[in-house]
Amino acid sequence: MQKALLRLVLPVLILSLCACGYHFSGGARPGDPVRTVFIPVLDNETAETGLETMITNGLIREFTREQKFTLAHSRAEANVLLAGSIESLLDENAARRSSGDSALRRVRMILSLELLDEDGRVLWADDKISEHETYQVVSGNLAATQANKNQALSVLTTRLAMKIRHRMEAYFEGF
């Protein structure tokens, strides 16, 4: 009887001791500096209207999708604030047709972001986050060209949001 009990208790005891440092990856651990993040609408320093909403929504989607950080609904609920601005949006020729007309254009966006704690101290900052995407120019069809540009901006927004989340995760990995 004692041997049977020992066979049952010993493995449980060993597993308990081995598992004392176990935690779910991606979840908040005690002492982590970032648990809840509030993302307000970014400032838009460009002439492209609506870009600030597009980027902010992309960030919110990315942070919600990955769940490495918890999103807060207000600044009061968050222990950090991810804020910043869209510094520039360049729309330039990427390729020309033999006639000299533009065949492809490239949109390049630069963001400046800060992650601030409750006391306003900067925990993480990057003022040169950039990404670019090309889109096709449809000769004689401004609406189709604009639709292509909008699609390029959508792709660009998604990539920027992923890049920002990855940089924040890499920065806080040591905590």
C-alpha cells in the first residue's frame, strides 16, 4: 500500500517542483512594465485625410489579434500610452512607361511613436518607423489608380502595425 502511494505521490511531487517556473507565453507576468496599453488616434502631420484613423485602427487590430498586450478602452484604464504622429507620407514615382508616364508609384510613410508610463516617462520611442508599398497607375483612370493607392495604404498600415508590435515586444522581452 505504501509503495502504491509512493508511486502516485512521487511523480506529482517531481512535476510540481519542475513546473514552478511555468507560465503562459504572451501573457502578462507580475512585474512586467506593460500590461495594458491605450492607443489614442495618432496625430496626422500629412495632407492625407483619414490616414490617422487608418493607422490607429491598424494598430488596434494588430494588438487585439496578437494579445501580447492588453488594450485599454481609456487612458485611465491603462498603465501605458502608445501615442505619436504620422510625420510624412511621400507618394513618388517608382517606375515609368516608355512614354514617360508613371506606371508604378510608391507610398512611403514615416511614424514617430512613444510609449509612456502613467507618470509620462518614455519607456520606448522610435521617431523613424517607416514602411513603403508600390501601387499600379492605371492610365486614364484616376478612380482605379486611387483604389490601388488605397489598397497600398491598407497593406502599408498592416505592415507598420506589425512592425510596431514586434519592436515593442522585442524591447520588453527582457522584462
